[in-house]
Amino acid sequence: MITKNNFDFIRVLLAFIVFVGHLGTLSASKELEILHYSPIEIAVFGFFVVSGFLIARSYERSSGLKSYLNKRIRRIVPAYLLVVFLCAVLLSLVSTYSYTEYFSNLQVYKYLFWNSLFLNFKAPWLPGVFGNQAVNGALWTLKVEMSYYFCVPLLFLLFGKNNKYRNTSLVIMYFLSLIYLNYFESLDKMSAAKQLPGSLSYFIPGMLIYFNFNYFIKHKNTLFIIAIITVWIDLIFNIKLFSPMMIGVIVLYIAYSFPFLNNFGKYGDFTYGIYIFHFPIIRVFTTLGFFQDYNPYIMAVVCMLLVVAVGICSWHFFEKKFL
């Protein structure tokens, strides 16, 4: 398998798309409102495609189940717990409650407990913080990601490389996932649609391309053109049928084209830190009135630089130590 790829570039690009979209939504600034149109959902699903490919590869290359789970947990859990803990403590500084009222409030400890279990929907807010709105709305994807980590061994057992029906089986599972996804979207229940059963329609393309990597590389240019056309057709008819699979093709086409992007991550993998910290940082800027009281464009750049700096620090001083 080709070793050089652009996954580091793709992850940074996807994280930046999510950051920009949330900046437009959370800044409450009319000048930055246009950023709201940044395709956050496509970026999140792009992350799932990348995970489907890389986690399948990680599991196959691991010496056993214990080694695989150890690697996955070390990559995602420490920084996740760090952001949960830091938000619970540091956001007391912007709470409308006094420190005594804040830290004696049961909600703080509910937040720590449920978020530490990746069940952030059970306690998404902190007392007096951001008007008791969600502290970190980006964390819902980590619950889905963790669920997928535990599903991969089962998927390999059922549809692994030695199963001659693996492609057929995964395609069937793909369409079952799409039925779930489209059904809940038709009911306007987006939160249900985005949970693991619906999100598998984005993880599975990554797995399928991994299992059929040589075919993909041989025909990637043709597949890319088909993918672009198909995504537009799905958009015109407003239905997700082949577009999740085609988004997988597009993302992995970028991953294995444009060699000049191969060394994008040579200074470290800052994406995860940027992703998990950006939401509360934007909300702090909004709460302190930075976007309203100062030039919103300058504040947007300052916010971005701070988010990137936090991502870099998270990698070098924390995440890297666990890998």
C-alpha cells in the first residue's frame, strides 16, 4: 500500500471548515454571519470517512485487540478528558455565578461525570456559562467515533479481508445505514440521524476503499469524476443515497493525490486539539463581547490564532506524551 498521503492536510482542512462555520454561528456578529455557510456537516462526515479508512488500517496492523484498543484510547481519551476538565474549571471565570455558587452547584459535577463518559448530551452546559447553552457542541462526534472504535473488531470479524462476501456485506450495511439516516432526517430528528447507525454510512466507505485500495488507486481519477457528478445529483434531489460513498471517494482521492502536500504534518498533528478546543474558545470571545466591541474581522483572526496555538500546545505538551 502507498505510504505517502495527505491525511494530515485533510484533517487540518476539515477542522478549519468546522471552526469557520462555528465562528459564523457562535460569534453573534452580523459581519461574520456569512461564515455560517461553511459546510460543517460535510467536514464532520469527512472526518468519519478518514476514520473509517485509518481505523480499519490500524486494526489490521495491530498485533491484537488489546494493542488496537490501547492505541485508539491513548489517541482520543487523554485530550478529551483534558478539555472537559479545563472547561469545567476555567469557565468559572466567565460564569455569572460567584466561584462559591459555581463550584457548589451540582451541575458542574454532572458535567464532569457525563462528559467524561462521552455522554455529553446528558449534561452539555455549566451553571451561568454561555447562558446555560452547550459548552462544547463539537464533542458529540467523539461519542460516535468512540462507538465506531469498538465496532471495528466486530466489523472485521463479520466483513474482514478473508470474507469473500465482505464488499457485498458492507454495501448492504451501507444502505441500511442510509435508510436509518434518511428516515430520521425526514422526521427532522437530526440528532438521531447523526448517531452511529446513521454515521456508519460515512465510516463504511472508508473501510471499503481500504479493503479495495489497489482498485481505488488504479481508477481514482475516474471514480473522482463520478463522485463529483453523483454528489451534485444527490444535492439536486435532496436525498442522501450515493453521496456519502462519493464523499468518501473525494476525501480519499485528495489523500492520495497532490504529493506536494505529503509533509503537511511534519511539525505535529494539531487537528484534534483544534477541533476539541475551538467551540468553547469562540463562545468565550462572544461572551466577553470581543466580536461586538472590537473589529469582528480582527477578532476572528485573533480567535483563530488562539485556537491554533492551543491545538499546538495540546499536541506537544499533552497528547504526544500518551502516544
